[in-house]
Amino acid sequence: MMRLATFVLTLIFLLIPSISLSQGSQIDSDSYCHELNGDLRNAYTAAQAYLYEHPEGIINSVEILHDYGLREHLAGAVIDVYSFSADDGFMRAKHPMCNKEYLMDSAGNITVTEEANELTSIPNTKRAVMD
């Protein structure tokens, strides 16, 4: 009986850390995704500031957004800008530690794609990797 109790306790002590580790990695991923979403919203705010001064303007690079106040918080985040204007285009954000990809259209609507592993390349765009 004592051996059975010892076996059960040993099993419990071995399972608890593995459960905690798997939940911890999900929490880490969620934190990166939350920060990434915030950085994309900040990029949208900077785009709106630019478009206020240049109503007919088209944004094709993150550098323009930096000039209009974009300050990213998440190191390693990638934000791509695709012909973003008052009427058209979109921005995309991705981070290696986040299992989602965020797309924001010119109206500020966010679409979330699950399990995005690789940012696909779209010609004539500029990509910024946040340091």
C-alpha cells in the first residue's frame, strides 16, 4: 500500500510541472500577441496622423509611420505596410512568438489569422523589423 501511495505521489509531482509549462507557453504567446496587437494599433494611429496632413497620401513604408509617432514596444515584431491610404490598403503585423497574424484595413478593422507561421512576401512593400 505504501508503494502505491509513493507511486501516485511521484506521478502527481511529475505531471504538475508539465501541465504548468504547457500553460505557461500559451500565456507567453498570448502576451506577445497582445503586445503585437497594440503595436499595430499604434501604427494605425500614426497612419491617421500622416493621412490627416496628406489626405491623398499613400503609405508604403513603416519609416513614414515612425516620422508620425509610431513607437513600437515589442522587439522582433514585423509590421508591413501595403499601399495604405484613407480608402485602401492594409497593414500586417507578426512576431515569431505569437501564433497569430494581424491585418488592419484602412478603416481600422482588425482581422486575426490563427497559426500564421511565415509572413508571405508581397512585392513593392517595405518591411520593418522592430528592434
